[in-house]
Amino acid sequence: MKRETLEKYQVFIYLTGILLGLLVGMKFPAQSQILEWALWPLLGMLLYTTFTQVPLAHLQEAFSDSRFMLAAVIGNFVVLPLIVWGLMSTGPNLPAVKLGILLVLLVPCTDWFITFTHLGGGDTKRAIAFSPVSLLLQLILLPVYIWHFLGSEITTSVMQRELILAFFGLIVLPLVAAFATEKWAEKREGREAILNAFGWFPVPLLALVVFSIAAAQINVVIDSLGILPSLFAVFSAFLLIAGFLSLVLSKIFSLPTDQGRVLAFSLGSRNSFVVLPLALSLPSSFELTVVVIVFQSLVELFGMAAYIWWVPKKLYPSAT
């Protein structure tokens, strides 16, 4: 089986993982709590293998095309946060849900959006170049966004020791390890083969993560079924707005068709599993935040399947 085939059908793999996790959680509720302990090493490995696919060692190359880079940065980190703030106000009026919406919609995807860009006929090189810039900016700006949109009271209540440990242990540490791995691979023959080997792991690891979450959080998932329709509306609206926003920015910055497609996939896809460790380390009163993030990733995966048709056929059709 090719890696592209695995990534193409990843949405069904994750759905299977979630359904199996829910079944295990219902049948073996006591034993499924053990999976909470397995989550942390799984998340660490997931983020490490994912970060190895982001060309961190070639950050300077990202600025070779300043026009596209400026459009992507403005769209993802200036315009979209304002749109997310508006969408958050239309969702369920629960602090845990609002925080979940902000966490998952404010951070652009840095890995599978490259795959979807390729499948949608976009400029894959531009997507790869933007990934490290996007990752570093979102890590710096996310706390600022949360503080500004939710206020100091809620932000302070969730900024506990566990959250800080999760950030450094499950995001910063894997990021540094991935950077070291990339530098090490550069000195070896078959660098691409080494890094591509790591690319096989994110999909099965994320499937194990959502399986463990579904099994361990079965009661929270069942209790939150009532808010899923409104969340579906929020996340679907985000996907539509992101697509049309890319079209506006592409015209303003006079981007060619293939770069416009990259912009659409960048604005539409979010970094759900990067913020997942942060959600899992929140106080118990914020358990719903995890459900929001996992649900958004499922909506997005189906949305990206639609984007593969919509972006090249309708938003950015080829001149020929």
C-alpha cells in the first residue's frame, strides 16, 4: 500500500477508530480509563512524527516568495481570527465550547494540508515552504488570541501547571526533536527516504489517539451530543468562508491559480491535533473542549474531501 492511499482514506480510518473506541468505552468502562495514560506517549509520538514532515531546517526558503507568504500570513493570522471570533459568538454559550472553537480554528494546519493541496492541484512547494512559518507563528500567537477573545479571567483559570507542562512536553520538545532529526537526516544518504519513513506514522497514531479519547471520554461524548449540530454549523460555515476569503486575497495579491489553491487549503484546514494535548490538560470542567476539537477534525476531513473538488473546479479553475 502506498502512503498516499493511507492518507486518502484517513477520514474512514479515524471514524473507525472513534466508533471502536466508543464501543470499548461502553463495554469496558473501567478498563478504558487505562487508555488515558496511553494518550500522552501516543500524542508525543504523533506530534514528533508529524513535525518531521515540516521542513523546519529550511525556514529561510519560505521567504523566497514574499507575495504569497504575505497573503497566507494575513489570511491566517489577521483576517481569520476575526472571523473565528464572530463564529464563536454564534456557537453554544459554554466556556469550554468557546475555548475549543478558538483553540481548533485559530491554528492553521501544517501537515495534511500539503497532501490535500497536492490532490487539489495546488503548488505543493509553496505549501511546504509556508508550513514552518505557520507552525512558529501559531505557537507564538495562540495565547494572545485566547487572552484577547476570552478575557483574562477564563484564560487565567485554564493556564495551570498541567497546561504549561503539556505545551513544553508535547509540543516544544517534539518540535525540537523533529528539528534535530531533520538536521541529522541531512547528513545521511537517502535523506528523503528517512523523513518519508516517518510520514507513515501520523495517520495510524492519530487513529489510536482518537480511539483512546473516545473510549476514555465516552460519557462526555454522549452528554455532548446535543451541541454537535450547532458545532457542525459553525465548522461548516468556517470552511465556506475560508474558501471565499482565499479567493479575495488571491485577487488582492494577484496570486496565480496554483498558489490560490494553496491559500484555500491553508485557510480551510486547521491544526487540531497540535492543540489536542492542551485541551486534554485543561481542568475537568473543560472536558467538552476535547470533544469540540475531535469533532472539528472530522468535519474538516470531510470538508477537505469536498475542497479537492470545489477548489480546482469552482474557486480556481484552470485556464485550459
